[in-house]
Amino acid sequence: MVAWGNNWSGQTNVPPSLTNVVAIAAQVALVGEGPPQLVAPVSCPKWSGGQFSLTVQAESGHVYRLEYRDSLTEGEWTPLPLVAGRPGDLELTDSTATDTTRFYRVRRW
């Protein structure tokens, strides 16, 4: 994993127990179960207007879902609505996001 940013407030301190990271930006880590599958690369994570979104390189015939939880060490992943894949970029959005830390993952079927 690679971290970047201004470390004056600990922004680049990566938790040593963090594994299976797909992407990290703006205090958001995208993690998965087992080794990350790079068949659906995640890009463009952003926080805007009280919601979090990211882009996935999607494919037809697959279904995608953004999931989150507030801690990497406890609790279940909270699923957001399923989104049907189509060729090209697909934006997945968490309209319930708050300004507290959340961890996200993308599931693909």
C-alpha cells in the first residue's frame, strides 16, 4: 500500500493491520476479502455535497455494490443498493455518508 499527503496531522499514517487494500484516498480505504481482484479497478474517490462516490471500470453481466463500515475491526459491512454493470465507468455512491471516517469496499458478482 502507498500513502500520500501532508503528514502534519497524521494524514499518511497507514494502520499497520490494514490488509487487502484496493485503494486509499482522503481517509477512505477500500478493502476486500482475500487478495484484491483487479478486474474492476476503482478510481476517482470523492466527497461532495454530503455524499461519497467512486468510479468502477464495469462490465455487462455483472452486478456491483458499494459497502461500508465505520471500523475495520468490528461490525458488519453495510450494503448499499446493487447496480447493474454496463461497459465503461460506473459511479457508485453512498448518499448516507457522514463526515466521520468510513471504510468502503466494492463487491462484484
